[in-house]
Amino acid sequence: MAHGSSWIAIVDDDPSVLKSLSRALRIRAFEARTFSSARDFLAALATELPSCLIVDVQMPRMTGLELHHHLARTGVHIPTIVITAYEDARVRDMSQPSDIVAVLSKPLRNAALFDAIALALSPGSSRNGGHA
């Protein structure tokens, strides 16, 4: 997997969320690529890794946290922002030790989203890219 151009992956099974998030990112000059499932995202990783992953918790077949843990188990570390409509303590607890930089509740506030993206992409951040 190459680490070429900087791009942000958005994984959510809701087309309206994919559209609104990708539009918000593109307005701020980020390259955004959208995926409607964890499976689609994993298939795209064969060529290159994103600089940041924005992933929904609740998705069919593989949840966002399951996707993140799968990546970590296979040695792929991507700074991750978890988004959820149903935040509770379990989501925060399950996301603790890892490359997860933020857990954000839907509806997303742009300020919180872009603060989390800045943290994920920060060159001084030990989480940026997660490559040892």
C-alpha cells in the first residue's frame, strides 16, 4: 500500500452523509473519497492509504469500530474520526487505545469536524499516518 497523495476517506452507509461530508471537505480543499461500506473501503486500500479516515459506527456487515480494529490488527494505522448518531459510553470506551483521534456525534458541527481533521493530519502528531 502506497502513501501517495493526501486524501480523506469517508465511510458511511448513508448517501446523504457521504454527500454532505465530501462537499464540506472539498470546500476546504481536501480531497475526499467516499465509500458506502467497509468492504468497499478495504478494497480501495490495495493501492494507497488515506491520510485520515472518517467512519460511521453503525453500518451493516462491519461497523466502523470493527473496521478500525481490523485495520489495526493487520498493521494498518490510519488516524480515524468516528462519527455516530447514537453516542454512548460504549463507543468511547471501544475507541480508546488506538489511532482514533475523535468521536463526534451526528449531526456534525463543522468546527469540531475540522478540528479533528487538523489533529489527524498534524505533522507533529504521533497518530499522523501511524507508521513506525
